[in-house]
Amino acid sequence: MSSFESLIRVVDTLEEGAASYVTLDEVRAAAGDDVSAALDAQVLLVDYRTRVDGSEMTLCRLNRRHPEVVRLTAW
């Protein structure tokens, strides 16, 4: 098992069930730990957005072109 395998499965499940975008806070809460290594390895990608009300949020998603993500999510 790769060091990111469980995280990839968790985020894939979050993305599949999400009605909208998944936030970095949601990923951190679901993963139960620090995801900085996955961000550094570009397994996870982030996008900084501003809501209509002016508040900021950070979206998070799997890098679907990363080899580990492809291997684990290509059903």
C-alpha cells in the first residue's frame, strides 16, 4: 500500500458524494490528519476561491493525472 492510498480513497469518496466542490477543511477532517505531504507530492491540488459574500475558501481535489491516483481510481 502506498503512503497516500487511504487518503486517495477517502478523497475519491468525498468527491463522488459531493453536491458541489470539496473544501480543504473537509478533506482534512475526513482524512483525520495532516495532508501537507499529499499536497507537496501533488496528489492533491488546491484552488483558492472567494465566495459571493466575500469570504475566502480553499477547494481541494485529487490530481487525476498523478500516477498513484490514476492507478487507484481507474475502475
